[in-house]
Amino acid sequence: MYLNTAEKQKIYAQYGSGAQDTGSAESQIAQYTVRIAHLTEHLKKNRKDYSTQQALIKMVGRRRDLLNYLHRIDIMRYRSIVEKLNLRK
């Protein structure tokens, strides 16, 4: 798979509180962002891959739900992760 354990731990260390922090909203949002970017590149080459397109739409929705949760709970953490990942909104 394109995202092995070492790369995941690097994402968790950079955006979460540590390399083993898999549960925080920031680390999950960062992981979804990497996966979304990968699937977007795949869909640019393979326009008719509808199952991947559907998976991408679901993944974007899950990331949006996590971002909405962070916005409700702690606005400063939300603003921080949006700025770090260069996300719109």
C-alpha cells in the first residue's frame, strides 16, 4: 500500500501529539488528507474509476465530519490544523 507504517507514524508525530497518537482528530484529519491527495491523483489518470470516486467522496465526508467536530470542541485546534494542512474553510 502507498502509506506504510513508518509514513503513518511520521504523520502522527507531525500533526498529533506523538508517533503513537492515532486517535486524535488532528492525526486522523492529516491521514485522511494524505489519502485524499493520493486518490485525487489516481482519479486524474483514471477518470472512469467510479468505485475509487465513490470512496474519495466518502473519505472527504469523513474528514469534514472530523473538522466539524474539532470546530465545535476547540476552535483553536481547528484553525491550527486547517492552517497546517492548507485546507479551505
